[in-house]
Amino acid sequence: MAAGGTGVVRASTLAPASPLCVPRAQPPTANLSMLSDTVVNGDPRIHDVTFRSAALNGTVHSDVLLPAGYDATGATRYPVLFLLHGHGGHYTDWVNHGVEGIVGDRPVIVVMPDGGYDGFYSDWYGTDLDGHTPNPPPAWETFHLDELLPWVDQHYPTVGTRAGRGVAGLSMGGFGSTSYPARHPDLFVAAGAFSGAVDTDLYYPVANVAEPVASNLPDQKPPDNCIWGDGLTQDVIWRDHDPTELARNFRGVSLYQASGNGLPGRYDNPASPNPGADLTELGIWQMNQQFDQALTAAGIAHRTDFYGNGTHNWPYWLDDLRAFLPQMEAAFAAPAPAPPAVTFSFESARAPFSVWEWTFTPHRDVTEMTYLTDVGAGGLTAAGSGVLHVDTGSLYTPGAVYQVTGTNTAGPPFVTADAGGRLHFDIDLGPSHETQQYVFGSEAEASFTHAVVRIRQKPGHAPT
């Protein structure tokens, strides 16, 4: 039911259109089957695995680099690095550029999946009206996180938890390697972005409108306008994938970001200038400065390597991988404290969304962020509009009664923990907003209705 009890979404509150897109009609489904597994160039460590993916409605590949001395029996459990390619790239790029020599004898499984020419590691908003993109639209996030990740854990002897799972990538892949843990910090303990496109909403609205054209122009391909919807009218969806907007979400993730400034550096030949690589890295450098500042403002520990002169080119990214691997290994050995040991903050425009075993279901008439702070066993603070339904993590004694109090809590003040140790309650954040969100950051969050909720076990009540 929509906030306010109407049960319908009023026509005046519908999200604005994306003029060049046919929006996705149904959520993507996850169903992955392996078609083949082929050793690459006679090297038993490198495999090309072919899949049939429901999320992508077709076949898709991933290279897999197995550790030296790989033990398939399960006696040894291996951490996993998902290593992502860039825009216009290919799942074979990392193998072709010598990833095996860089990883060396480290005991880690490296998974290098296809991410599409312009996939941007996202479930696309829709299909372009001109018909050059598939219908239904591709769902890269669903493929990588709901299909491929579970398949890897089922078919290889992996650690199988976030404590043994990292992600890294270059350029567009650097977007994916930060957007994924920003949206799902409970899946990855370490993330590295090498010349990553880590602030896709930089210079809104000019860059949002120009980005689809500029990205595909060098290869003379038509612009893909429907990855996150129209850059002007659907800014909230762009923001919901943007690592810089989602900086608060990185609690517990060991982060590394590296970028040059676009000037010719140690691997560039002054006699053979490459203006495209120079200008691309300059824009990437600006994105990385904003990301760094947002992480610092959010209190998120991270490591940067802004190495000065350098362009958008492979030798720099190989150096970045060499620098990231020891940090990732350290995170595997000693992961940072994560919920439920500590509280967390999070923001999302999805409905519903789940993180750290909590699920939040907003009931409102428009697309907007839900802002959460200090979420933990003792309660939380939420900001937004409409009614927010909360299903907590398994933090409570099954059958025990808890008092849920605070500003704007809805429903009865006492809630009984279910058999899984979860509480279920509603937070009233006032009438739903009637226009989609276009203002973000502290200004937007301060203007939303806030609710401070406290959770305490009812004194003297024993579970039944």
C-alpha cells in the first residue's frame, strides 16, 4: 500500500519519463547454467567458462585463473577476486595482459567475467527506443552477483563469505568494483578501482546527458541512453548506482583507488600522443578526487594512489593491480569490523533493499533515497518519506518481546522476535513526497522526515 493509506499511486506522482527508453517491464530473473569449460592455450590454470544466463537472456563468458597447485578436493578453501574489465573491453583482457604473472603463486581464485561493451555493471533501466539494445534489457548486476557469484562458490572450494571475497577493475570496471560494494557491502571485504569511473554523476546534468554519447563515440557506436534511464530526468537512479553518492555505504570494506591526472607519464611516449587517453584520464582523475573527498567526509577509511602524470592505459592498471593485491590479502587475513559487531549507515533508492541481513521496504509514491544511520541491535535512525517497513537482522532472542519506541514509530510498541531472531515493524516518515528526488547530499537528507528508533527487550519478559 502506498504511504498515506490510499493503496494507489496518484498519476501526478509517477516518475518522469525517460524519453529515449522503454522501461524494463519485469524484474530480471537469475538462472545460470554452465555450457562448457575450456582450458586456455594449454594452461591448466586458466579456464574459459561459457554460461547460459537468464539475467542476460543469452550466452556469456568468464575467464577463471586458478591458483598454482590448485586443490579441488575442498581440503583448501580459497578466497576469490572478481576482476572486471573496462568500457569497450572483453573478459579476456586481463589474461591477455598478463594477470597470471602478476597474481603469481598467491592462493586466490581470480574470476574475470564479461561485463558487456557498455554494460556498466548494472541492471539496465530499459531498452533504447531505436532498437539497438536488447529487449529485455541486460541485467549485468544480477548476472554477476545473483548468478555468477553463487555459481563460483558452488563449483570451486572457496571461502564462500565476504571475508574471502574481493573485487577490482579498471575504468568502467573500476565503477563496477566500487558500485557493487557500495550497493552490497556485505558481499565484499576489499575493493580496488584503477582509473575507475567512480563518480558517474559528476557535473550533473551536463555530464549525465553527454556521457552516453561520449562513451560510445570513439567506436562509432550509438549511445546507450537507458543504462540508468535519462540522465536528466532519472538522476535518482544514476545516484543510486554512483559510488561517490553512496560513500557512507562502504563501512567494513578495504578500499583502494588509483588514478593519474591525464598528463603523459612514465609509460607514455611523447612522440606518439594519445589525446583520447589523456582526456579520459583527466575526467577520471576529477571523479576520483570527488570520491576521495566523499569517503573522507563519510569517515570511511581508504587508500589512494594519485600518482600524478599518467594516462588511461594498461601499464598503469597493471601497476595498480600489483599495489592492490597485498591490501586485499591483508583484508582477507584480518577483515575490518562489520555488522552486527558494529552499527552501519546506508542509503538506497531501491524498494525493497537488503543489507547486512536487514531488509527495508519503503512504501511511497516516488523514487527517492532512504537514508539510514547507526543501524544496529539498539535501533536506528531513518530519513525519508512514507512508511518504511523494517525486517531486522537475526539479533534478538526468539520469542522474546522487545519495546520499539522513538519518533514516528508506527504500530504497537511491543514486538515479539520471530523464530529466526528478527523483529518486524513500521516507521512512519510522514506523507509520501509527490515529486521524484532531484536534490541530494546533506541538503536533501536534512529536509527529509527523520525517525529515531530505539529497541529494548521488555523488562522481566522471558521468551515463550
